[in-house]
Amino acid sequence: MSAPVCTCAEQVSNLTQQVSVMRREIKNIRQQIEGSMRAYKKQMSSLQSTLTDCISHDSQFQSKSPSKCLSEVNQLEQGRIYTVPIGYVNSCFAVKNGTPRQPTICSSSRASLKIESSVFNNPDHSLVGLEQYSHIWIIFLFHKNGQLSYKAKVKPPRLNGQKVGVYSTRSPHRPNALGLTLAKLEKITGDTLHLSGVDIITGTPVIDIKPYILDYDSPTTRTDYTSKTSSFTDLQMAEDMELDEETDILETSYKHFTELSPETSIPCPASASGFSQSRSECRGVTDVLAEVKDYLKHGHVFCEQTAEDKNTDAPECSLAGPTPISLPRLSFGHELHSTIAAWVRAPPISNLDVRFTVNAEKELKEFVPCNSTDSQRPKFQFLKGPDDAMAAIHGILSADPRSVYRRAHCQDRLFFFTLDTADITCWFGDGFAEVVRVKAVQGSGPAELASL
């Protein structure tokens, strides 16, 4: 009779395998529970957000309690408001890449803005009277910032890496990501505004629009109003008595010129608008004469001080010469009433020369205007034709749309951007940008554009 074989090792091995399987099952169950909990929290958060929106929407049609009204008033006084976009922009710029940083860079750009029906029951009623204005202010959100981070100092592209305070720039990365731009109002059809000269991409939420009023928004006009009561006072006339003889010569010559040349003088207006225009022109001449008088006054003071310096007995003065006094630069127009940072008009980087290859120019001329009935060639949705597109491309590339980092560190000089229904490919050299290809955006054929 054979001796019994001990199976304890096999049993231990089987038990070990069973324990391992149980551990894996427990781990899987734990992961499923955690996933279910995350999904539950996400669904509850979504449900709570939906209920909050429903309650806030219903509260507009119900009577509000005094305590609730008081709470909303307190929030408004503290500057905490809940904003709702009044509409979304549909622009010839689909993405940020290649979009001009300022509206004046590309005056031929086009866009439309439709007022949402959720804001007003009759959106077209909110636009009544706006057709009387040529330009409007647009307050919008920088919704493509990627994140809400911001810094106290930024590097504007035109400064080529130099840092300035964020509030001295128009950087989109701000504590409140609000943007402001001035657009030309082409026309209004129903509840839709048709705009030009925009620097906003498609899908931008618009918070508010306001008419641009030259009489209120221009520093020149503001100064004209104040100068009526302050620039011709008896005190000022007494202080300028010594210089009247010099400026009288200018005024007399101007009057003599208008008397001898009636065809060049300001005609007598036949309407109130003509009268206001001629009065503004006369006021402009008066402002110029007043500025010349001020300039001569500073020059007279400078001559007196240099004469005194020549008569002084101090040896150091004789060696150093007269003390230099900076005369004010004679300025006219808007420069007389407002000032801006010097780097805005004279940045450390210069504008680029823009050119097209023969093939790119030929491809661009294949596009037809937005109102064309040609179904065989690529068609613009906003732009009026190849000439309009070429002007827009010149404006965008001459201002160098690349970021400072890309200009300084990226070896790839190719650049891609979209303008209306055209994909633009170009490359940057030393002081120039050259367009090498212009192709229609995929899905922008005649059939697709007809459905828009």
C-alpha cells in the first residue's frame, strides 16, 4: 500500500490564486464606485446649474420680494452683476491666428452681429435709431484666452519684448476679460448689424453696443466746447498784449487772403449743418492762431533767458553756454488735445513689406465676391472681392501678426491664417512677408455657403 501524498502545497497555491482574484475584483469594484461617484457629482452639478438658470429665468416673470430686490441692489452697488451676451459675432476671421490686433489695421474686414431673441422679445426694436450713426462701440468678451490668468506687466507685440503695465495696453489677458473696439456700421437688416473694420473673431460674445458720438467721444470736440468760455477772457487778452502785434499780422494776412480770394474763403452756408461746419472751420483757424501765439510766447521767453545768460559773470555759465530750454513742439489737430505713448506711433519694430508670388496672386483672383452667382469658383462670404481681400492681407501681414516669442525663438518662418473663406500661407523674411498660397477653406464651396 502506497503512502498518502500531502496536498497542502497545492491547496495553498489555489488559495493564493483565489485571493489574488478577489483582490483584483475588489479593486475593480472600488474603481467602479469612484467612477460612479464622479459621474453622480457631475450630474448633480449640472442639474443644480440647470435649476438655478430656470429659477433665475422664472423670477423675471414673477413679483420679487423686497428682501430679494434689496439683495440684488446691494450686489449691483458692490459691482457684482450677472452679464448675458446680447449676441454673437459672425466674422471673416474664424480663429485668433492672423486676426488683426486693432480695427484700423484691416478696414476692409467684415462681420455681422445678430441680437439674441432671448434678450428682447423684439430684438429689432432695440436697434431703432442706430442707423443714424456711422460707427459703434462694441464691448465684448475675450472668450478664447484659454485661461483666466493675468499679470500686472505684459509684453505688447509692437514693443518686441519690452514690458509695460497691463492697463497701458489693450492686452486681452486682463483681470476682467473685456474688450472694446470701434466698428463701422454699414447697415442694419432686422435684428442684424452689418459691420466693417472689425478685429473680432467668429463666436465672440458681445456684452453691449453703444453709438460713437464725435461730439462726446473726441477730445478735440471736448476742447472746442471749453475754449468758448475760457480762451477769450479779458485776463488772457491782457497777458498776451505784448504778442498781439505779432499775431495780428497773421490774422490780418488771413483776412486779407479771404477778402482777395472769395473762391477760397468759407462759403456762406445755406443750412444749419453748413453753418456748423463753417463755424468749426473758423474755430480751427482760431485755434491754430492761438497755438502760434503760445509758441511765440515761449520763444520770446527763451530769447530773454538766453540774453540774461550771456550777460552773466559766472564763469561756469560762460563755459556751459545758455541753459537749454525745450520749446513745445507745434502741433495741430488731434495732437493738440490728446497724448498717447510714443511707442504706439513709433514702435521699435517697423512695418513689413507685403508681396505675393505670381501663383498666390492668381489663386486669389479666382475668388468671387459674396454677392456673385458664379457657382464654379470659390466665393467669399464677407469680402467684396479679390481686391478687398488683398487689402486685408496687406494690412494684417504688414503689422506682423506673429507673437514676440514666435518671432524670436521659432525657426519655422511659415505662417498660416484664415481670412473669410480663404486659407492663406505665407512666410516671413527680413523685413518682408510673402504670400505663397491662397486656397479655399474646406467646406466653403458654393453649396455650403448657400446654406449659411
